[in-house]
Amino acid sequence: MYLEHFSLRELPFSITPDTSFFFNYSGHQQAMNVLLVALRSGEGFIKITGEVGTGKTLLCRRLLNLLGADKEFVTAYIPNPLLTPTALSLALAEELGIECPRNLGQHRVLKLITDKLIALNAEGKHVVLLIDEAQAMPAQSMEALRLLTNLETEKYKLLQIVLFGQPELDLILAKPSIRQLRQRIAFSYNLPFMDREAVRTYLAHRLVVAGYSGQSMFSDKAIDSLYRASRGVPRLINILAHKTLMAAYGQGAKAVRQQHVSAAIADTEDVDEQHAGRRNRIIYAFVGLAVLVIGMAGFLYLRVAQ
């Protein structure tokens, strides 16, 4: 790979949600501020939405790390909420360290959860449940989740819930059958895409975290092209930047130019339509060149055979 070529310790543009690469740009910082203020004020439901690839899972794990370092909070995390109400209760019980048989009725499981929440509250703890990909949660489980937040003292909810989801989550919450849950969402925030300046800083930030200490690796034109193609979506930025470094490495280049970004765009799905057209033109050009080379080779072969 290109690690040694660019003097890197690790891959800088992996798409896994590694919190050591967390980039505190304005959108994520504002979302984090909303989360921390809402959680410290004892609100029951908080909602964070964002398009695919905008960094919701990374933000969720960053929040988990911050709350985990705070002795006032106890956290529970459910990454896959495609669960029945009973399975959801069991998953929460497991996260809270409650041991209960799988065949225990839901009423008994909820009783154990309630007792645990009351005990933690008596210790001065705030319990926070973080649910990723919340748009996948069935409606019945959403209602079960709402009922859990009915548990409260005179000042605080015994359980606070943060929902992270794609924009489809808003469509689900707009259904009349879930209106009671929607009314309980006290704070919400929608993650924006990065602007051009944020993309430039983001690329430099991840390179430094990965061990790079040289001059600016991406040219201005390369950054412009990468920004337009990715639309400022962090996941797409990572995919394109990784392929761009591979293209530069393949040519032995130490700096990334627009031609390297164009090669990455030609090999990537879901890029901006303008660049998708350019990608098709590049592909067609390569195909045309291949046909020309094959044709010339065939012509020369026939001449030699004659």
C-alpha cells in the first residue's frame, strides 16, 4: 500500500468510524453542543439526523466516549435497532448489566430495568440510551421506547434517549401513530454537509492524525474537484481521497493532483452528476483507445501475414 510512500503510520481515509480521527468541524461541534446541553438538562428524547455518510455513527461513538469519561453518566448503546419490543428490552437490560433469562416475560424484564434505573438515579447517575440507525426501528418498538421514558423523578427522566438516524426517521416520526414520541423530542439537529474549506481542513486533519508531517499533499484544484464530486459528504470524501492516494502512489507522485482525483472519481459510485458525466467520458475514452489499439494490432498482424 502507499503508507511508506507518503510516510504514514496508518490509513488516513478509512471509512470505519474511528474516533481518533474525529474532525470537529462546525456541523459536528454544533450537534455535540446540542447533545451535551440536552443531556445535562435531563431531557427525555434527543434526535440527530443526517444523510448517509455524514458521520452520525462517528458522532455517536464520540458521544459515548465523552459520557463514558464522565462519572455522572451511565450509557447504553444499541447499534442495530431492528428489534421487537421484547428484544429491545432485553438488549437494554444487557447494556445495563442486568442478568435475566431469555424466556423471562417482558413485564418482568421491564420491572428489572425500572429497578436498575431507580438504583442508578439514587447514586446520582444519568442513564443515556444511544440508538444508531434509528430509522430501522419498528413502530411497535418505537412505542415501547416511549413508554420507557415515562419513568421519571420530579426533576429528571430516569432514562434519556438519543436517536441517530437518516432523514427517513423524520418521515417515520411524522406518522400519527407515533405522534406522542415526536412530541417528546425536546432537541434535534440535522448534520449538514461540509463546505469547501471544511473539506480542505478535513483532509489535512486526517493526514496529520495518520502521521503525515510534510507539505500540503492535495493541490487546490484537487481539493476543488474532490469537494464537488463528494458534495461534502465525509464518507465519499474518504473513499475518493483513499483512491486518489492510490492513484498518486501508482504514478510515484508525492503530491496529489487533479488527474489523480479524476481517476478516483472514475472508479467511484454516487459522485456528483457533473463528475459522473466526466467519469463516463473517461471510461469511454479508455474503451475507444483500447479499440483503436486492438484494431491497429490486428491491421499490423495482417500486413505481416501477407
